[in-house]
Amino acid sequence: MEQDYNIDVCCEPGTASAVATDEWENWEEPEIPYEVDFGYPRTVEELKADVEKAWEERNDSSKWLTHEEFWAKLKHDLPWL
């Protein structure tokens, strides 16, 4: 069985070659169902509420760490650093 492919090859000296074939024309990206929740806002109102909350937390000094606290926590959580 002989296949008829139009093959284009792109190759520069010292790099790997890339091959493009016609089989990719019919490839369809899998759909993500709408019910999947990644935690991102889905409406403009939700986005505005999240931005407002972020600004409130940005201005709340209890949410911040000093430089020394940050590095101490990082070295505690990741001792190989």
C-alpha cells in the first residue's frame, strides 16, 4: 500500500530537521468540557471581583513577607537550595 504524502523538510546546519505532512490538516484539538473548572473567572463580573480582591490583598500588610522571612521560608520548604 503506497501513501501519497506531500513532505516539506526544514533543516538548517547543526540543527534537528522538522518534517510537515498533510496528516496534520485533519487533526482536531480535543475539546475541554465546559464543566471543567480551572479556577479562573468565567464572567466579567467574576473577573472584576477577583481583581478587587487582589488589590485588597495587595494593600494588606499582613499578607506580605519581609525579604528575610521569604528566604527563610523558601530555605525551610526547599532545603536543597
